[in-house]
Amino acid sequence: MSRQAESYASASDELLMAWSGEGDPEAFSHIVSRYSQFVVRVAARTLGSVDMAEEISQDIFIKLWKNADSYTSDRSKFSTWLYRIVVNACIDIARKRKCEALPEAFDLIDESENPEETVSRKELESMLAVAVDRIPVQQREAITLVYGEERTGTEAARLMGLSRKKVERLLSSGRSRLRKEMLGMRSKWNPRSS
């Protein structure tokens, strides 16, 4: 394996994965460099926690290295394949994780802001995180891609392996479900409402 540094830098993801599958750690380090932020970003938006996303990203890359030879470029583009791996890993974690009533930082108030606005913003963020955890996985995935990752409907459809119309329906039903979840939690969540 006498590959030049330039060949690694200019190689496609698919070629780097082929080399990784042959046991080339340098090729895999380029994959990690290219995609580590992407993996953390997708996991953080799916799980609602940067800390958990960073932990899971390490596990994902370890598994990816061990199973690099299982990737075949004729089935899908590498980024699509990796996205599915990240989402599936997050789904597994979400199934195991119990829903927390409130995040740890909920009671913290930023002294530089109006306390009423800070609490309201934090309440809203907490409610949204819980609501997103409660919607069906495909709706959560579509919402994460379009609103969190700022992908187009067409890109989201490609990444999810669905038609654009199906993604539009998932977004519509996901927004509706989120709205209902948020309204249902609002009176229970807001201590000033009692």
C-alpha cells in the first residue's frame, strides 16, 4: 500500500472506504476527518445532546473501521450510508434511554438576560426536546434533516431513501404532532400557569 498523501486527499469517499476495507488506517483517518463533524451534528440533533453525540460518534467510527469492508459503493453513496448508520445508532440509544423530565440546566438563569425571558426560552427548549423525543422516528428524522441540518426536501428524501412526497407528508405530520405535544405539555410545564 504505497499511496501518496495527495492520493488520499483527492480520493473519493468510496475509494477511501475501499482502501479502509483493505486495512489502510491512513485512508480511514481521512474518512474520520471528513465526516466527524457531520456525525456529531446529526447525532446531536437526533438525540438532543452534544455530549451523547460525541460519545456515540466515537463508537460509530470504531464500528465503521472494524466493518469498513462491508461498505459497497454500488448500493449507495457513502454519505447516505453513513447517515443511516448514525440515525440507526441514535434510534437504538433513544429506545434504551428513558425520557428525562427536565434537563439539568433547566434552573440556570443567565444573569445578562431578563430572567422571565430566560426561563421562558429554556422552558420552550426543554419542551421541544421532550416533544421531539415523543414523535415517531421517521418524522423526527425528516424534521432533523430539513430544519436541523437545513437540507432540502429532495436531499432529505435521498438520505432517507424515500420519495419527496413521503418526506413532505412526514414533515407535515411531524409538525402537527410536535404542536400537539407542545400544547399538551404547556400547562403542565409552566409553573406560572398554575
